[in-house]
Amino acid sequence: MYDLFSRSINYLRISVTDRCNLRCTYCMPEVGVKSLPHQKILSFEEIVDVVSYGVGQGINKVRITGGEPLVRRDITRLVEMLSDVRGIKDLAMTTNGLLLGRYATSLAAAGLHRVNISLDTADPERFRSITRGGDIHEVFRGIEAADKAGLHPVKINCVIRETPDEPDALGVAAWGAARGYDVRFIHVMDLHAGSFSQVIGGDGGNCALCNRLRLTADGHLRPCLFSDTGFGVRELGVAEAFRLATEAKPACGSTNKTGAFYNIGG
């Protein structure tokens, strides 16, 4: 499956919920947001239908995101259902890690391959401030549980303001290096202003190499995080939504005035 710029599209990121158990300052308002009605959220069966069709068109890499995916009820069942789709070579999840200590073993048993865990500081008080109340020790326990469960490689996502030389980023880098975890640095992005850059230590943000589509929790296939365009799989059908989303992938991201990280997935 190729877009109009001859980029091979083989990566689908799936937001399974717009809900989150943190209120990070750069992602969500302090008072939270109005959640989508239950009937608008795709069922597990609908998600699997989308993924199965996508795999038939060349998708072989799938990442589960949110919001926070581990707050979605019975999330391990979805992982198990997706792991049964033949052709997926990489089944991963991005999580804030708060609930990972509880779920890591069952996620691995269900077929999840690996995890990326958000950690913007290694300091407990700074973490509490950035996340508006989060307990960093729960995240540490989650990371350790993921490691023990074999969800390798365990990767750490650290959001930075300017450079990896910032105090919080240096602390995370040292913490990760001491434990053998890969740390990637992600500049704070602004969807509305169209501000983004390439992930340090990863391919995200490199538009020339972009190989992904995004499925929102309410069933819209988006060709780009920095675009207002989306195609409903319920309204259009899965095949047509895939065709339109692939054809609509821009050469480079611009702005997104209608979405947010918590309902698209970062």
C-alpha cells in the first residue's frame, strides 16, 4: 500500500480510548475533557476488522495508544484478538506506565511484543507537577514489570522543551542508561500551530519517511497527526476509509485545528 508520494504505508496506530488517568500539562487541560460517548467508541471487533483489512493491504506494524490504553476495559482481550491476526510482525503499545505493573504479565501472555513508556523526568516531585498528581513510583514498577515480562525492547519516551540537555531529560537519560533502557526524546508539539520535529532516537516526525495511518477511538482513519482530515470507517466502510486516508497523506504535516493528542494518540 503506497501513498501518492510513493511511501510504503505499513504502520497503523490505534487510539483505543480518549480517556487518561493523568493530566500532563502539555497534553490535557487540568480539569480534563468531556469523554466520547460509549456508543461512539469502536468495539474490539470493529478494531480487529480494521486491522485485518489493513494487514491485507500491507500493514504489518500496529501500535495501541490512547489517551491511556490501559484504562480501556479488557484491553488484554483486544491484544489477544490482534495477536491472532496473521501478518502483524510488530504489536506494540504506548502507555504512561501507571497501570503497567498490574497488566504487563497478562499483556505479554496475550501477545503484546513491546512497550514504549512515557517518562518526562526521573524526579518524583517534578513528575507529580508535570502530570498533575501522578506517582512516579508506580511508573517505575510498571517499567520493571514490563522488563520482567519480556516486553522488549522497553523504550522510554521523554518529552523535552528544547534539547536533551535539559535537567529533566538528562535525569531520564541517566536513569535509563543505568538500567539498559532505550530513551527517545520528543519535542513538545503544538497541533494547532503545526510545530513538530523529528524524534531524537526515532523516526517519528520525519515526514519524508512517514509510513503510518492513525485510527481514532471513534473510528476515523487519519492520514497524518498534523492534519484535520479523517475518514470514518463506520460511515464509509473500512476499505474506502483506507483508500481515502492513504490518498490524502500529505507530503508533510501542517496543522490540526480539530484534534488533540489525547484523542488521536501521539
